[in-house]
Amino acid sequence: MGASAHGTCRTSRRGDPEAWPHRHTGATSRSAGVATMLNLVLFAVLPYLSLVVFLGVSIQRYRREPFTFSSLSSQFLESKRLFWGSVPFHLAIILLFFGHLTGLLFPRYVTLWNGSPVRLLILEATALAAGLLTIFGLVGLIYRRATNDRLRANTSTGDILVYIALMFSIITGLWVAIGLRWGSAWYVHTAVPYLWSLAKLQPDVARVAELPLVVQLHMSAAWVLVGLFSFTR
């Protein structure tokens, strides 16, 4: 199932070479070189850079301005509309996080679970529902922050960038779930080996270089978020 899904992704990403019989070799080589360099930056450099920024800035902020690590600006300044934004968002984002983490730590069991079409549909539907709930909660949080003077005054540039990156990441994730489908199947066969290659300091860029653009954007947005979190409350 995972190999088939990966094959589908490869075809949709590259297309049929016979469809472009008149391309010049020089132009093709240059384009391939640019694509290779971009893949290296996004999938070999960006992950480590984001982690270094997150750890470095977080440690510096904790040592110099420990108070900025609190969520005082959002939870103590205004709480009446907190439920409809914060609760759905946090429940859904935690569910998505542990869903991805389960696939990363126990890919074999996820593959076995997906061996049943019914169980696969349940997992995919749950992930889609969590994504939609995350969007609902995030919109509520943004609206609450934008319409409350005290919250707006305590909103930093880092907060705004995190909201933008979060929204982009969730939208692309929903696009993957709806447009490509069976993400849990090819996630454990493609993304998980790539993530473990990063942990081993041997990034296997080839595993993700041929994935559809929307998947690459989703993964890149996740790494950007890691770095941005260190600049927000």
C-alpha cells in the first residue's frame, strides 16, 4: 500500500517524460541543479537550522527574560471567549502531534493497523476531523486576539509569524489529506525513514525530493514552525 501510494506521488510529481520531447538538455540540467539545491536547503539544512534556532533562542530567552515564556498575555488578559478557540485548537493539535509521533516511533504497527480498509478509513477520517477542528480553533484564537485591545497590544511579531506558519501548515496538511489521501500509509514508508535519517545526521533527501509539492510545503512549514516557536510566548 505504501509503495503504491509512493509510486502515485512520484508520478504526479514528475509526470511523463515523453510529454516534453523538445526540452533542451542544457535547460533541463540547470533546472535539475536548481531543484537539487533547493531540496538540500529545505530538507537537509532547514531542519537542523530550525532546531539550532529553537534551542539557542529558547535558552537565551529563558536566561535573560524568563517571564516571556508564560502565556499570561492570552490566558489572563482575556478568558470569556477562550473556550471556543483554545480548547478545540489544543485538543486537535495534540491529537495530530501524537498521531505523527506514533507513526514515527511505531511505523510497523501503523502499517498493520492500515492493513484493514475499515481501520485505514477510521484513521484517515480521524486525522481529517482533527485538522478541520484545528483550523476552527485557530481561527477562533486569531479572531479573539484581533478583536481584543489588550491581547492585540501584547501580540509580538513572533506571535503573528507563528499564526501564519500554523495556518499554512494546517491548510497544506488538509490539502494532503483530501487531495492525496491515505497519508498515514505512505507517511510511514516515506516521511518516517527520512525523519530517522535526520536523527542519524545522514539526511536522505532523495526520499522526499520526489513527493508532491504540497507535501514538501507541509513538511517545510513544520520545520519553520519549530524555529519560530522560540520567538513567541
